[in-house]
Amino acid sequence: MTWMSVLPGALSVLPWSRVITEFATFLGYFGIFGALGFRAVVVRVPAPGNEALSGLALIGAPARRRAAGIGCAAVLLLIPGLSGGKEANIVAISLAAVVLVAFTLAARGVRGAWVGAGVTALAFAFQSITKGKWLALVNPLHMVAASLWLGTLFVFVAAGLSVMLSGALPREQRGPLVARMVARFSVLALCASAVLFSTGLVTAWVHLKFLAALWTTAYGQTLLVKLGVVAVVASVGAYNWRRLTPRLGGESAAFALRRSSSVELGVALLVLVVTAVLVTVPSPKPPQAPALPEGPAGRPTAALPQR
């Protein structure tokens, strides 16, 4: 069996409507938890007297409104996945509706709406905990970790940098504030990527079942493609962290960071496409043991050792 010989045939018979539904669901998770990560970490209210973050008083409110709007749109992306299938998940639909209402209230500046959105979103993501399916928590934890990393980056670029660099702040305050906000995001991204890596290992092993499946099955070959694209995302993220972040402080560096982050997000979008295909490809089956030779009565017998 030659390298990547199984994958083309498997892709030709995939239910692409399900792939699109899974892709929309992933985008929904990224928007929901990206908005929550942005609000909770990147633009959280600074302590009184913190001059370095005083600019958040000017850009914080419009940035949070944009983030809440992204959260609302993200909830709507979950609808195809929730309404499809043989029977609707009433609990999931109800939780998603509450998240949508909470984001709508958050966009209007209602106190406590962000907390309500966060608690309900976590309940939505980890519904299986009520059924005692602890191993089933690995997949949603993997998705939430990915969303807190790359989803927060998207909201940071779309709702944070766009507001900040549009003229809402005096020019001399933009660079230092971007540097502070990036430092906050970096802590979240590093923690989320560590969880993403560990849960990814568990998920891959549970689905692969045997090592050779990594290169002999459609699932394993799709996983290798995903890992390759993830490596590109991680490389661009490492470049942003190691090369661009130390240069932050001026407005030009902030614009350079936005361009580089946009590239990172573009590759991350490709990761979501490959992942949507991956979860649709059937998991490999363990190899079957060779059949034992039959005895005189047609019963299998143990093979005799050869001398």
C-alpha cells in the first residue's frame, strides 16, 4: 500500500453535507469561546491607577460590543449541527438559545451578561458530564482549548486591534496598549495550546487504535495532513511570539502583528476544514487476528510449534 493511497478514495465517498455541518460547528465554537476568552483575559477591566492599560477605558466598550456580536453570530452557526440528525437535542438547543440571549445582552452592556454567557457555554460544551461519559469529555475539552487559543486570536484581531488602530486611541497610546494586550493573550494561548496538545494525543490514540493506522488508513492519513497544517499554524504563532511581540510598542509593529496574525488565522481556517473531514472519516478498526487452522472435526486448533 503506497503512501496516501487510501485517502483519495475515502474522500470521494464522504458525506460532504456533514463535513460542512461539522465545519460550521467548529466555527461556532471558535467564535463563542474566542469572544469569551477575549472578554475575560484580553480586555478585562484593569486595576485602578494602572496607567499602562488606561486606554482600555476608551476602546474596551466598543471592543466588547464587537466581541459579543461575534459570539451571537457564532451561536447561529451551531444551528445546522443541533437541528440535524434523527432527533434534536433539546438540552443543547436550549443552552445555545441562552448563550445567544446572553451575548445579545452583553452587546447592550447589561451587567452580568458575559458571566451568564460563559457559564452557559461551558455547560453546552460539556453536556456529556451529566451522563458519566468521562472519556467523551476529551473531545469538547480539545475543541474549547483550540477555541480559546485561535478563536481568541480572531476576536482580538477583529474586535480589539481593529478598534484600537481605527483612531479610537491617540497614536502614541496604541503601541504600548497592544503590547500589554498581546502579553495577556500570550498567557492564555500557551495554556490553551498545552491542553490542546495533551487532549489531541489522547483523541488520536483512542481513534487510531493501532500505530500502523496512522499511515495505512484514511483516518490516519487525514490526521497526518491535519498535523502538518497545525505545525504551520504553530510556526507562525511562534514567529509572532518570538519575533514580533518584543518589537511591540509602536504603531507600525501593531500593524505588522495584525498582518501576521491574519496569516495565522488563515492557516487555522484550513485546520478546521481538515478537522471537519477528519471527524467524518470512519475510525480505523483493529486488525483481526489470523484464523487458526481447523482440526479434524472442523474446530480451530492451536498451531503446533515447528521444530
